[in-house]
Amino acid sequence: MASIDGLTSTGLPVAWHVSTRSGSGGGNCVEAGPVLDGSGRFAVRDSKDRSGPTLIFSAAGWTTFLIGLRTDPPA
């Protein structure tokens, strides 16, 4: 994954990474990365709309989200 350092739409600094599941030129493009403020939070956004909305997960919320994906992956 390529790292993209930048700000969220809320001004938070994030070390963005393009998902390996994002296709080339398709409609499913996602970037995620840790918020670089020491909080342990994680940010997710649509890589086609980098200035658009950003989801911010707490550290515990991000862990729960990942566990959910691994135990019941989307079809």
C-alpha cells in the first residue's frame, strides 16, 4: 500500500494508505490510515473524493471493525 500523508476534511493529520482491495479505475476506492495525533484513532475516506467526508474510528472501534471484516467478510 502506498502511504499518502495528508489532512482529513476535518483538518486531522493522517498517514493515508490506499486499500489493496481498491480496484484500478473502478468504483470501489478506499483509503485508510492512522490519525497522527497520538490518539490511536483511524480514518477512512473515499479516495475518489479526498476532500469529502471522512469516517473517524476510535482505536477500539477500528479493532472491532477489522475483526468483523475478518469473521464475516462482505460478499
